[in-house]
Amino acid sequence: MLDKLEQDVADFIHRHGLFAGAERILLAVSGGADSIALLHVLHGLRTRGAMDATLVCVHINHHLRGLASDDDERFVVAQAARLGLPAVTRAVDVRAHARARRLSIETAARQLRRTHLVEIAHDQQCTWASTGHQQNDNAETVIQRLGRGTGFRGLAGIRPARWIGDLWLASPLLGVTRQEIVRYLNDHGLAWREDHTNVDVTYMRNYIRHRLLPGLQREAHGNLIDALAGLAASATRLYGRIEREVEEAWPGLVEVGEDKVIIRAPQLASLPEIVAVELIRRAVACPAVGGSDLAELHYRGLLRLARQGSDGKELSLPGGLVARRKPEHLTLGKDRQVGCVPRTAGTGGMMGRDAHPTVVLAIPGRTRLAGSQIEAQILPWSEADSARIAGDKSPLCEYLDFDRIEPPLIVRPRRVGDRFQPLGMAGEKKVGKFLTTAQVPRNVRDRILIFADRAGIVWVCPVRIGERIKVTRRTQRVLQLTVSDTTPE
């Protein structure tokens, strides 16, 4: 006979068609309470005949907590062995990945987990993988997306099943809460590992979990987690309807090329706005464009360009993406960009002091410097994407605390003797020495742009912003700077 939580999970799996046709399922197990519950619940369903698939346990060791990370790995391997399940482990260097790509630790870890999960699933011949996300995680996701501005797709939260690469990723615990999971583990005498970083509220996710949600719950009528789960479920149903309409419209509206996507503007403008925005999102996500750094306001800007834009009008977006309006089409593609400032014949190495002048930025607005265009936007915190600010973004797009800037804000080439305090460092560094230590390639060093206000350098583009103007939870207005190359083909 199934335990109540096991029965709830079994019903959730059946209701959402999870693991359909699966012969082997890869279970992502970190050692925390949720993933240990996932491991034991699915093993229990299999041993009681509620599932037929073979289970394979995988643990990704992030090496972020020293010996504790290795203890997590040993713990997970031992848990799998007790259940007679095979266990695969993979070590990743999150800090090196974050440094190399200028990402936050959270974003780098998420990218590596997903990449290696797909690889291991392929090696193990698993067509499905499963994570331990539960109802509280879903509520936190909805709150986070509400805070940065989102549409119905974002309100759907964590979907029960989603397609990544050539792998289905399921979250069968989404129908149960964290409290129910802890009760299940305690009732069955099951141990789990605690990660001390999960209580560090400097991470946005932890701040929402430990500070924001409890505060909202105190003011709410009824159970807020249940209410947010209901909202996510409703948004999921609506999003499913929108997806079907996009599938019907796509063949007649969109042409995907090798390095661009062309959308028929009049037909796009005639669609219901909610369908048009989703179609644009899919077009931007095509490999030919590769845009993954856009928020709801960007998609709506693209829709306005399709509806109202005149021939030749352009819209610069994060990640070096540019949209161009033609008489009958909206074209999406990447601007050519290696660094920021194009080389000027005869300058050699670093740009000479007078190779390009100092220019005061138009805020908000667009500013040109030689072959570069800088777009400045002022966003209220409610519209700023905290996940992207944390690092999940293009190096040619940055976010600064607008109210900490001492105007005017200027942009210029790098000069000998430039100094600044890099983000995360205690004191000032010479820009040249910093670039050498950070192992920035020579072709990028020669094309650096310097953004500075009256108090000093705020951004060595495209490498690092300064500590003084970083975005924090006290930030009220965010300055988004996006650099794109405008050198003719």
C-alpha cells in the first residue's frame, strides 16, 4: 500500500502523463531533502508496481563547499546503493565556468547541471530525467518572475514536464509541499544533507524563500503556497492554448534562416497580442538568433516595432540582438561584434587617447561612438530581471544602480593609467593589470570601452562593472546599458 505522499505523487504523474514510454529514468539527486524524497518515492512506486521504468541516480558535484561537497556525493552514492540503484557522479568546476563566462555562481551551476544532465541521460540511454522541485519551489519561481515582470508563460512557473535538448525533464513532486516532504522523510527515518548556503539571503531565491514569502503569508488570507500553485496551474492551461495557436500561425508567418529570422509584420500585428508575443519569443529563441536574455518589456517592444515601426527602424536588444523593420517584414539577427570599439588603422594595440572622442551618454536614449551604438534604458526594479542582473546575460549588456551614478555618464576608449574597483574586489586595480590577471584575450583588450561618471569608472566593457554601482536589493532604478556593433558589413 502506498504512503499518502507516494499516492499523491503517483496521481500527479498519471494526471500529467509524466514518464510516458520511459524505460530508464535519470534521477537528479543532490542529497537535499527534496531530491532524497524523489529518490525514495519513485523507488517505492517502482517496487510496488506503480512504475515500470529502471531508475538511475545521478549526482553533480559542484565543488562549492569544499569537503562538504564530497560528503554530499558519498551520501548520495550510499543512498542509491541501499536501494540497489546504479549511481553516476560528475564533478564540475562552477567557479571556473562562472569566471570564464562572467556569470553568477547560481547561473553557472544551473547551466552546468543542465548540460551534464542531458549528457549523462544520453550515456545512460534515459529518455526522461527527473528533479525534486516541489510546490514551494514553484511558488518561489512565480514570485521571482512577478518581481521582474512576466507574462503568462512565466506565471506558469515550473512546468510538470519540459523539453531540454533531446530529453524530457519532469518534476513529479510539484503537487506536494516542502513540509509534506520533510514529514515523509521523518516518518520513514530517512536522512538528508543540509546545504548552509540555502539560508544565505544575499541570493535572491533564498531571500524570497526566507524573507519575502513568509512576510506575504502573514498578510494573506488562506494558504499562499496553494494560491500560487493554483495561479501557476491556470497559467499553464492558458499557455497551452497559446502554444497551440502559435503552432498554427508559425508556418505562414516565420522564415528561419542560417543567421536570422524573418517574421511577416502585418500578419504578426493582426494576431491577438498574447499570441503574437509568444510567437516572437519563440522566434528569438531559434538557434539562428539565439536570444535568451529578453524580458517581457523587450518582447512587447518588438511587437510595437512590428505594428507601428516604419521601414528602416531598428531596435537594439540585450545580447547583441537587433531587430530591423522592413516594409513587410521584421528581421531578427545578431550584430557582428567581437569586442566593442573597432580597430582603427595605425593605432596598433590599445586605442590612442584621441582615436575616438569622449561622448556623453544619452540617458535614456541611444549614443554612437565610432562603430558602436550604446542604448541606455532606465527600468524600475519591478521591471528589472534579477536573474539576468545576477549574471545570466550577455557581456555586452549590463545593469547598474542608476541612483548611485554621478552624472554625466560618459563612454570612451581605454587609456593608460585607468583604474577602477572591479565588482567583488576590495580595492582599486589598474585596468590593464586587471585585464591581464583576468586573462582577457588580446583582441578584446584592444577593443575595450570605458564607461565612467564623475566619481570614476563604472564599467570596463565587456569585462566587469565597478563595485560602487552594482545593483542590490536597495536599488530602486536600474540603468540597462546595451552595446551593439554598427560597423557596415
